[in-house]
Amino acid sequence: MGLIGRPRTYHPDRVSTSTERQRRFAQKRAEELQRLRQKLAQKVYHQSQRSDGGTPWSPFAEYDREFHFTLDVCATAANAKCARYFSPAEDGLVQDWGDAICWMNPPYGGQTGQWMEKAYRSSLAGATVVCLVASRTGTRWWHAWVLGKGEIRYRQGRTTFDGYRDPAGFDSVAVIYRPFLV
């Protein structure tokens, strides 16, 4: 007995019935949703996963031309911008900044308020401090240690810190504390 019509060939990558097509569509949709959920879970807004990035030379040089810094108060040997600096082991928060002209790019995270308080209090003691910080105008530390206490210079664009591939997820400002402004 001969075959009638063309023989049916089955392809493992191509479904043949509508039920199989619906099942395959639901499976692909579930895989795509899972991939998007994982990607969303990895994306963190306004919170740094690490704080070891250094200040890029271009913003530092812009302020160094004006102030001629003598001390980097929160740096490591790898990212220090001045010959004299305080490393995490020396803890710049407990050191006396004297009457130095200080550059401060604090580690972003929960200690920003402590660094800003130290910068302000050091300016009362005679130091000039230029702080490159996130523009977080709604935080307690901003209202306690920036508004009415320092000069605020807004920066255009977002800074890409050394060691990072992408720009920061926030705008940065320079807050300047001068001894004669207090």
C-alpha cells in the first residue's frame, strides 16, 4: 500500500500542534520573566555596592587649580590625590586636619553625615575643606551640615569614579567649607 500525500516530518525545534505551541510560548515567557526579575534584583538605585572608587582626576584638578590641596582626608594609597593623605587605617574622622587645605571624597554610604560634620568642625578650627559628595538634599546630614554652613557648587553631569565602568547613579556637588565663612 502506498503513501497518500507528503510524509510528515517532525522537527524537534518546531512544534506541530497548537497545544505544543501554547506550552512552548508559556515556557519562553516564564524564562524571560525570570531573567528580567534577576536583572531587576541586581539593579540597585542610589546605593553603591562598593565604596572603593577614587575621584577621577578631572574634577579634582578643576578644584585643585583653585585651592591647591595639601591633604586628602579619605583616600587609599591607590587613589590618593595628594602627597599627604589619611588612609582607612589612619581613619581621617579621628585625625586633626589642622589648617590644611583638604580634599574630601568620602566613601558613599552610611558615614557621609559623619564626614560632613568632621569637615564643618575642621573648618571652624581653621581648615579649608572641599567635599565631593552626592547631592542628597533631603537627607538629615544635608540639612544639618551643608545648608547655611558651606558653599555649594553644583556639578553638571554625573561623575564616573575610578574603578567603575558606569557613571554614578546620582548627581554630585562640591561643598566648600572655609574658615572665614563660619
